[in-house]
Amino acid sequence: MVSRNSVPADTTGPGRGQGPLHAFFKELGDSYAVVNDHERATECYWRAAGLEPDDPGPHLGLAALALGAGRLDDARQAYEMAISKDSQSSEAWGGLAMTHQHAGKYDQAQEAYLKCLELDPDNLVALLGLFQTSCHMGSFARIITCLEVYLAGHPNDTSVLLCLATLYGRDGMLEQARVCLDRLLSLEPHKHEAREMLDRLRQVMAGETHE
């Protein structure tokens, strides 16, 4: 479990969640986390959580520390705690998805990534995480839809164009894959991976034409 070691006693008295002290400890925890002082960061996050029990922020901080240290069970518990405080936190759902992905629990990771994208459709990290889990699972229908929605609002995102072209190709949607690769190369003409993929795709399409 996520531990609460060395946390200073709370002496702020009743109504302690109403003032700036909670934000102070949360921000101080973030500052310690940036310089990799995980012990002090943990103490500050727990203090902030005690001052404002309904705030998911300190639990997100604790989760990020645990995930960075490879303590996946602790990270999962902290992200789930954050979600219990705010079920609409896309950050918490995205972090939970990443934790499941690192643990090899791809079904659960996919569901959490989809929830994150439902709350924040422009979250590119979640989108690419969903792409990776879909590749592990060999299941692409849902990720294709998410990528298409994202690309409609970000038509020049070359990383998403490449992912979508790859998935279209795997699903036999060769013309759609070609369109994505043509657009990608118009934006990044020296993208060798895309050029090689397009050359192979044209060979396959030419072969189908002659059959």
C-alpha cells in the first residue's frame, strides 16, 4: 500500500481545508518531486491530503511518485483513490491506464485509456498509450475510431497519421492508409519510415490491381 511515513502531525485545527495551507503543501510536494526528493514530496502530499480530503491532487502526486519508482501496486491504489475523489479526472484515468499497461494488464489499460479520452479527447499521451495496448491485444476497432476523432481536430499531427496508417494497413483498409501516408509525407517529406511504408503499400495495391 501507499504508506504515510514521517508525516508531520496536523495542528491546523478545524476548518483546515479552507485556507491556502493545502495548496502550499501540494505545491511544495510537486517541487520536491521535481528534484527527486521523494521522501519529502510524499510527506507534503500526505499533509495536503489531510488538509483537503476530497482533493484528488495529492493522490495524483503520490501515484506519480510510485509509478516513477516502479511500485505499480502503490501507483494503482493512489490513482484509484484519486478517481474516488473525482471520477471525472482525466489525469487519474490516464495514470491508471499507464499503470495497468506497465503491469501487462492490457484489457484494463485499454478501458482506462478510453475513459481518459472520453473526458479529454485531445490527450495525445492517452491516445498513443491506447494504440500501444491495442497492438498488444490485436484489437484495433476502438482505437481507429479514437484516432479518427483526434485527427479531425489535429489534421497535421504526423505521429497520429503514422499510427492510423499502420492500423488501416493491418485492417486491409489500404486506400485509407495511403491517404494518411501521403498527407504525412507532405508535412514531413524526409520521414523514412513513412516513405518505406508507402512504397510497400503501393506494391501491395499494385498486386491486387493485377489479380
